[in-house]
Amino acid sequence: MSEAVIKKTVRLFFALWPQDEERAALAAWQVPLQKLCGGRVTAAGKLHGTLVFLGEVEQGRLEALQLAAREAGGDAMRIVFDIAHYWGHNHIVYAAPGSVPPGLMQLVGSLEQGLRHHHFSFDQRTFKPHVTLLRHAHWRDSPLPVMSPVVWNVRDIVLVQSVSEDMRYQVLARFPLNKV
């Protein structure tokens, strides 16, 4: 009798992970926006900017995944989140930069290239930098109010596991960016 082989997978994504001060400044946007749009606030500890969503990955491939991230590299940068937007198709209110640093687009491109090289599949959507603030919100097409800019000093990227049993995110590894 043969034993069944059980593949253990984890749900993963690469992200920008804010420092406490940056996280608090983004969370401060949530109260006034929730008053306008309703919805459910994203827990402050979960605020992040997804770079590449991988989905389910076999645990045995984590080393190759980390190698791909180290190979991607990139420079540290500053991102200024200064606009709140609403995506009507999925009822999300999010923070976005009015101007996207070219280095951010290069970082994502390099990371995606490394993932392809190491034979990882991932969500192939066009990258749009954002931090989800509210879910199940409702707004119209008019602009949301101007918010105080949040300056995010990005020094690294992180590999994050989404742990569904207790609905939390766990940072598995950090990959420092080059100092500029």
C-alpha cells in the first residue's frame, strides 16, 4: 500500500512593509475616509503595499523564492502617499502615490523577472502601487478628500505569508535594498 504524498503549501506575497510611524500615518487616513465611505478598516498591522502576489507556493520552494528576491535587488527609495482613491469594482478605498518613483517600477520588474527565471507563477496584473485602507466601502466617482501626505522610506522588501487560520500576515524574510 502506498502512502499519499501531502504537498504543504503556503500563501505568499512580496510587499513593502511600513515602519510603525508610517503605518500610523496611513492608519490616520482611515477614520475620515470610513466616515465618508463606510466599510471595514484594514487592521493597522496588516497595512502594506503588495509588490507581487504569488498565491500558494510549496514550502520546499521557499529557498528558491528567497534567492529570486535577493537577485532582484534595487535601491532604497522614498514614496509619498498623497491621494486616496476608490475602486468601485471591488469596493476598496486605498492610499496611492501621486507620483510613482521609477525605482519602484524597476524593483517590481526585476522581482518578476527573477520569479520567472526560477519558474514561479504569480499574479500578472499591471502593478499599481497602493495600500488598502478600507474594504466593503461605497463611494461615487468623485475624488475623495485631500489627505495629509505620508512619506514612506522604503529600505527593504519582505516575503509575507498570509496565515488563514488566524487571519494574519507573517513576515518570513526581509531583503534589504541598496542605500542611495
